[in-house]
Amino acid sequence: MGTDPDLIVKEALSILCDPGVYQRMVSGPNPFGDGRAGQHIAKILESALG
């Protein structure tokens, strides 16, 4: 949304006040992964090192 303060406030209020907008925002994929990076890395290392 950029750096326009008015637009930031408008969008934030939309998310906070409209359950439909909030639900659409939280139902997408997590851009930071699944929170299990350590487990994935350990499994790869275990497989590679025997």
C-alpha cells in the first residue's frame, strides 16, 4: 500500500472493522513459512549425513 499515511490508516481500519476483509487477509499463505524450518533442516541433514 505504500507510505501514504492516509491510505495506511484507511486500510488498517478496514482490516480492523470489517470481518470479511480481516478473514481474507488471514486466510492466505504465510509468507514466512510454516514455522518448522529447524525440523526441515534437521531432516535434510540427517538424510545427507546418514
